[in-house]
Amino acid sequence: MATFNTNQATQFYVALTSVDDGITSSNDLGDVYVGSIGEGNNKEIYFQQKGAGGIVRSDLIKVSNIEYVNYKEAADMEKSLKVATITLSADVLTSTALTYGGDYILKLRFTNALSLSPDNQYWKFAAIHAEAGSSASDFYKNMALALAKALARETKTLVKVYLGTTEVTAKTDPTTLNGTYTSLIIKAVEQDWVRGTKGFTNVMFYAEPGTVTTPSGAEVPWGTVADSAGSSIGNGKEIADMEWFFMGERADQFRGMGFPNTIPTTYLVDPSKEYDVLTIHYSYVGANHAVQKSEKDIVIVGLTGDDNELGKVKAALDAILNPTEDAAEEETIGD
């Protein structure tokens, strides 16, 4: 299940459009307005949104109680699928042939397996027997086939195995692998996702070559591993999970429990798109014995790209929080 930190209280809004006037029933779904009341030390801001259930409004937030405003672009929230490139080490390689024969074992260690804890790990093994003097290319081919067959037993594809750009599976005909290969490549696979109930997570794995025994009885590592970032995945699914979680915090903390007696929710986030995120962290401070800070967050998301409506929301907020000297003078003259 997707879980996030509410920090005592967090309200989540989707800004499809930034508008300059207050929200009314005639506004479009997803319109957001930034307003303010009061002056000086008593100035307060608020947000209005035309949501699927009607018009909603945030707290009245005293400007002096705003701790920070943070804007994060979608590009900074992208996740990359891991790629591990395995090559034979200099200890076991003479030019393009194996120096030593023996059993070569490759271990794949998956962390956070079946839970969110790194204490839970899952292992897969591939092993081949190679003769001294056999080509490195044949070694990579045989190891790739052995690993692909070991992984084929899984109900879900966690990683894929490649020789160059050629994917190797348990059904790959060895006679079709007739190239000259210089490494074995393992790539993480994007996993299934269901809004709220099956969170978006990356496959976390580590390739660990074993050792091979030399004629003198010494054990030397047979491979080296270079990890790199593969294809990137946008933050749409993560933002959709955030909307699911925080909308549940607002009105349906049981989130589907007791079906069919549940509270249906209309979500505005499209998981196939990418979103920038605006966070306002503030505190409520009361009088007398209520002077301790009660910290809260407002999170507003909007589509990234050229037509960035969330950027307009941020600009409207900045104009209220940081008025220009001219504007401040005009307010004084007008008063």
C-alpha cells in the first residue's frame, strides 16, 4: 500500500489551471486560486480549488507562520531502472580466453523482497562449468542462458538479461547467439502498479560474481560489476499514489475497507503524465496555552512542461508573500 508522511496534517490539491479570481460553481474542475486577507502582521493566505466534490478551501495561513515554500520539478523526481554490467576480471582472463577452468557462479541478491525492509532478501543463482582456454564470448553466452533459465521460474519478471542489445530468455535458442560478446548485462524491469494498493517501487538488486579456484588452490573473483542508471520513469504513478493517500486522510481513512459500503473518490492525477510539486509548510499558533506550533503541510501538484499552471500558482503565492516595494507603497497610499 502507498503510504506517506502526513506531518500531523497534510492537504493535497491538484492544480489543473491557475485562476486570478475566487472559485465559484462555474469554474472548471481543477481550477485553483491563491487569495489573501488582512495586512501586515495579520496577513493570511488561502487556497481554493474546484474539486470533483465541489469547492474546497484550505486553512487561513498566517504569513508569519509559514516555515518554508518548496517547489520540486518533475524531472527531479524521476526514477531510473538499474542496469548491472558484468565483465570477467583480469584475474581470470588472458586476452579473450579464460585462464582457469572450473565452476563459475553468479548470484543475484534482491533486497526489500516481499516487504519494505532491506532485511528481507531474495537470491537467485546461475552456475556454469567452463574450461581453461575457452572464449570469453562463450562464457558470457552460457552464463546469460543459465541466468535466464533461473529467472524464468519467477511469477513476475524482476530483471531481464542481455548480451549487448540482444535479450536472452529461457526460450532463447543458443545457436542464434553467434555474436562476439564482451559483457553480460542485467536490467531491472518496471513492475506492475495499482493506484494506492500496489505502490510504485524499483527493483533493487545486486549482482555478485563468485570466485574460481586456481590450480594452486587460491580463490580469485571471476568478475567485476559496473552499476549504472537505465531508462527513466516519470513521477506520475507516485503522484497518483500521493493523491490516493492524502484524499483518504481527508475523508476516508479506511480507503475501501467494508466494500461495497465505501466512499467513492474521483482522482484528478493522470499517472501517465508528470507533475511538479509545490509544498507549503506552516504552523498554527494559538493564544495562551495553545502557543505551541501545530505543524501542517499543503501540497499542490500540477502538470510539468510548457503550460505549467503550477508555476503560475507559485508566482501568485510569491506575489503575496514578497510584494514589490512599489506595490507596498501603493497599498500604503491607498490606505
